[in-house]
Amino acid sequence: MATYREIHGKAVKSLGTDPSATTDEGQIWYNTSSNTFKSIVNLEAWSSGAPMITAARQRTAAGTQTAGLIFGGLVPPDTNTAATEEYNGSGWTAGGALSTARRSGGPAGTQTAALCIGGYTSTAVTTVEEYNGTAWTSSPALNNVKFLNGAFGTSSAAVTEGGAPAPKAFETWNDSSWTAGPGPIGPASRYGAAGSGTATAGLFSGGYPASPTDNMTSSNEYDGSSFSAGGTLNTGRGYMGGFGTQTATVVAGGTNGPGAYQTATETYDGDSWTTSTATLGTAAGYGGAAGTSTAGFSAGAGPGYPKNTEEYNSSSIAYTTGAYSAGGNLNTERYAPGGFGTLTAGLAAGGYDTGRVAVSEEYNGTSWTEGNNLNNAGEGGASAGTQTNAAYMGRGAPPATNYFEGYDGTNWTSLTNLPTNLWYGGGAGAGYTSCLLFGGSTAPGASQVSQCDYWNGSSWAEQPNMNTARSNLGGAGATYNAALGFGGGSSAKTESFNGSSWTEVGDMVIGSPAMGACGTQTDAVACGTTSGATTQVWNGTNWATGPSITNTVDGGTRGGSCFSPGSGPHMFFGGYNPPGAMNNTEEFTPETTAVNVKTLTQS
């Protein structure tokens, strides 16, 4: 019998610990600590991604997992949308809207050069539009109306199947016009197939023939001039998501009957289909999917009107996506508390329960402990700083007050009053030794303000006003001269402060009042924006959707959040969900990666 060295030309290594940063699939070693043979193996898995901005189904997708595009679709109550969203692998941002709102079109291309082919308005259409990464423009129309039409290729060379209503001939695109193909694809005129590959090496998988109850298990390969039979799917279905190349395709989800949504994933190697161990987290169909055979995404797939995104990875690296999970509950439930510090050294002060409270609690990463109270009860004070150097500025009694208190890790001390009575303003800075207060309002229902004031540790000094007056805004920034203010009311505006002036920068994805906010000028997060569980993440240039919090909160009343960087570990606590205030804490753990190591056995 040949030895491992004779087969591979090298001996099995002995290692005290498993490798932590290699993607060398198939590598074998002997772990001297556990006295076992181990290897790195490939792992196929779907995991949750950041939710879309728009809750919709029957969307169309193009691009890759880290540069994806989704467009069109159906929103409640059964209305077509023109919305376009772009995905960077972490979150969604708004793109240019389609000129014609529609659903169930065919896709081709990339995030910056895509086609929306056909679709359905109040009827099937011939409309084609091209996207350049910013805006959609009209492109030459199809010869035949169609929707639910699988497609593959690029913005300059594409193929679309017949689509519904059947029967219809397929059509090809040569960057100037569409040409009708010679007849039905495969054994019958098809619609609802998944497309993958290029205009000269493409694949249509599954779908439905003329009878919507006759599921197709066939796949058909296209070489640029004619079709030939491909492998047989293990699960016959239509309306799947599909991506990859003709010889390396992934399909997932779909339906094999009315309402019979699927989670199954299959992979194609150019000859045969294999059922994957990876399954979608939610059975779904009629959505958009795009990517490569090793990294893709699926979004806008029903039932219902979903926001969820799922990511597919086939790799020797195991990915655990960033997510919120339950932490220790506050001892006093409340909304609109001040939030300070980090996930493992946090502080919550004030807020509203059945009335305004002065309660102050510290968090150690596991549980909350009540400490010495604020000198004055109230809600909606702006906050800045850490667990041992905290500043709580203004609050409502009502009306709004000019109270200002500092915390040294043990006691709250009343400091020089604010220049103006304020509540629900934004805060940034190091704490009671140096902090910034901006925005807010002077009383319930009163005018919102744009004023900004700086506390240098001994006195207040007026600073240049924000460009837009608002209350209920989020604030972030570890220092007073590197601050960020965002949202408030229905505003989506974001402004950056450099110590001498405010500059308007990228808008939020969704305008929102009253949110938990934390982070720095270049790395911030807004938790619980609008009514729901939406988070938004700021990278210094753009906002994108982030992982959802697990509890739904009312968007009119904010929770608290620690001032850790938005992409790092942080927490969100309190808030309001009818009929009352909440005591929950949600802890965020960022995405992690690890080599997928398997212990080898004889069985």
C-alpha cells in the first residue's frame, strides 16, 4: 500500500495547534495535543446577510456577493416598485430607480453595468433598461413581451428565455438589438428558470413549461448558437435563484407547486447536479440571486414581502455573520436613556418608564448593576463619554431643562447648566471633561434647533450651528472635534463636525427619528431606526443597512447605546414597544471567520 508521502510527495506534519489562517483545502496534519489526525475541508453554507431597504418580493438581481444589485419587485399592497439597491457584502444602499416600475424581469450583468429585461407592470412588457452604476436608461426593447424570464450574460451580450406568457421564443442581445431565437428552449417553452453563465456558455435550470403544475428537472446548456441537454436536477422546480457559470452553477429555493417554497440548494459541475448540504434559512422563491459558484446572495424572495438577505459561501473558511443577541436585562425598563461606554463597561442613565427616572446602571458585559442615581430625573438627554467619564446633557421633565451632569464612575455631579433648555439633542466627545451638544428642541412640540455648544471641562462656548435644525437625532464621536450627527424627525441628513464647522455628508438609507446611536465619526451605527428592527451602519462615506436587532422597537422613542465603534462589539438597550418601555439589551458580535477543520476518523 502506498504511503501518504509516496502519494503526495511530503509527510504528514505534527502540529501542537490547528492552523488558523490557511485556505489550503485537503491539508492533513497530526494534532499532538488531541492525538488526532485533522484536515481542512470545504464547507457549503447559507448565512444571514443585512436586510434590504425595501420589503419586496419578485425582485431581480445581478452582480456578485460584494458588488450586488437588486431592482424592481412587488411591495405591499401588491404595487410595483422601481427601487434599486446596491450590496457591498455588508449592507444595502439606495441606487438609481428604474424608469418603469415593474417586477419579475430578467437580469444580466454587474452592479455597474446591468440589464433589466422585460417584466410585469399591469401586463407583461418588452421594456429593457440598462444601469451604469448610478442611473437606469432606456435600451432597445424585446421583440416579445415577457416576465418571469430567466437570463444570463452581460449588459452587452445576453440571452433571455421565453418567459411568461408561454410559449415564447428565447431572445439574444448583441449590445444593439434583440434577436428572436429559433423556437422553444429544450422540451417545452420555459419560464421561471434560473440563468447562469455567459452569452456563449450559459445555462438555464429548472422552470416551468406551459402547465404551471408540470415542474421541470431539466437544464439546458447554450453555446452561443444552440441548446443542448444538461444534467437533471434532483428537485424539479421553478422561480429559483441561480448564479455561477455553465460548469459551476448554484441554484437554491424556488417552488415545485403553488405555495410549495423550497430551501434546497444544488450545485452543477457541467455534467451533473448534486444536492448540497447547504439549505436556505427560509424557504423562498420568486426572488433575485447573483454571484459566483463560491460566493453568492439571495434576496427579495417570498413568501410575503421580505427584507431578508442570505449569503452563500463555499469555502474552507467558515463564516459567522455579525449579529445581535440577547444580553442581560436592565433592572429598570425605559426608553430614551443616555448611553455611554463599551459593551463590557457600559452605562445607562435616565429615561422614561411609567414616568421619568433618575436611575443609573452599569453593565459589565453580562449583567446590569444599579449605581448612584442622577441628581435629576428626565428623558432624552444627550450623552457622551465612558463608564467613568460620562456627560448627560439636558433632559425633559417636561419641559426641557438645562441640566448638565457628569459621572466619574461612582457619582453624578451637577455641573454648569447648559446655555439653553434642551432635550433630545445629540452628543459626542470624551465625557464631562470635553463634550459637544447639538440639535434638540426646547420643549415638547417646540421648534427644533440647530445650535451647537462645546464644554471644555469648565465652561460652555457656542459653536457654529448645524446646517439643518432637528431633534431626536443620533450622535457619535469620541472627541468633540470629530463628531457626527444624523437622522432626527423624518430627516436622513448626516453632518460631520471638525471643531470649526458642520459639513453635510452622505444621507442615511432611511430617515429616522429617535434611535440608539454609537460609534465614531467614521464608524457609526444607528440601531432601531424607523418602527422596526432596522439598523444602519456608517463607514465614513456611506450608510448601509446592517444586521437587524432581534426586538422590534417603536421608531418614535429611542433606546440607548454604548459609544463603541459601530463595526465593533456594541450594545443597544431599552426602547419602547407598545404597550410599554423595554428592559432588553442587545449585544452585537461582529463577523468572524475560522478555518473549517475536521477530525479524521476511520468511519
